[in-house]
Amino acid sequence: MARFSIFKDGLWIAPKGCGYPPNYNQTKYIVLVGRKVIFSDATSRKLYGVVNGAASVIPAVLYPVIAVVLLVQLWKIGKNRNKLFSRQKEEKDHTTQLVILMTITFFISQLPFGLSMWLQLVFPYHTVISSLLDHGKEITSILFTINATCHCIIFATLSVQYREVAREVYGCRKMKPMVVVSTRSVVGSQKENKTN
């Protein structure tokens, strides 16, 4: 047996030019069907905006902090390595540049999306801001896609190990042969030698 619940869902504001008097509005209602309805639709949308925004903003803010800690550790390791080995490696280590580039691209792609989610909760009925935020979300989605697409290019440019593995995987270079040693056949031949 289904249970129907009716919730208020905010105000409907008549758009200009529709023939309604100025500042005309109506209360919107929503009907939800289900055994247990915990939140109204409006509350669910607000909760989604808060959680989804936080899921984008918190990592975008923490990532640079963690990257700074990592860069300090890399600097210390590099300093100790230079003390241990008097000669410099022929190839320059691009790890610091890689960490910085990844941090910047992640920050640029994630933070605006989370902020736009939160700002839509703050300005739900402001048509100009809502329109800008909708377009902003589309732009941040494009930035996120570009970020994910460019990672392989950044890694290929700065990481020798990544280039080598990519060449092996895509058939540009033959894979190194793997040597498999079977201990069973060795043990068996030793037993045969003992019996003879």
C-alpha cells in the first residue's frame, strides 16, 4: 500500500511578460509517493547541494596543503640525495613540477564547481545569478574534462617512467621478456637423480 505525502516546495514566482500582476507568486507543492518519506524534495535538493559542494570544495582546499607538505619533503630528500651523491644525475627530476601542475589543475577544476553549488543555495530565486551559475557549472564541467584529459599529456611530458610504460603498453616498444622459473621441474629432476 503506497503512502502519499504532500510538501510545500517553495514559491513559484511568475516570470515577467506572462500577464500576471507584478510580484505575483504561488506556493508550490510536491507529492511524493513511498512508504517512508524522510525529506521533502526541496530539502533533498538543498542537502544534495551542500554535500556535493563540500565534496568538491574540501578536496580542492586540502589538496594544495598536502601538496605543499609533499614538496617540502621532496626538497629535503633532494637535499639529502645531493649530499650523498657528489655527481648529479644526467636527467633532471621533474617530480616537483609534476606535483605543482597537478595541484593547480585540480584546484582550478574542482573549486569553482563546489562554490557554484553553494552559491545556488544562497541565491535560489535570483534569475541572473542562477543563470550565471548554471553556465558556470557547464564551464567547470568542461574544465574538469580538460583536466582529466591533460593528465596523460602532463605525465608523458614530465615522467620518464610513464613514457616507458606507455610505449610498452601501446606497442611502440617491445616489452621486456619475463623469465619464469618452475621449481616443480627442478625438484622432480632432483628426485630422479637420487633414485638413479
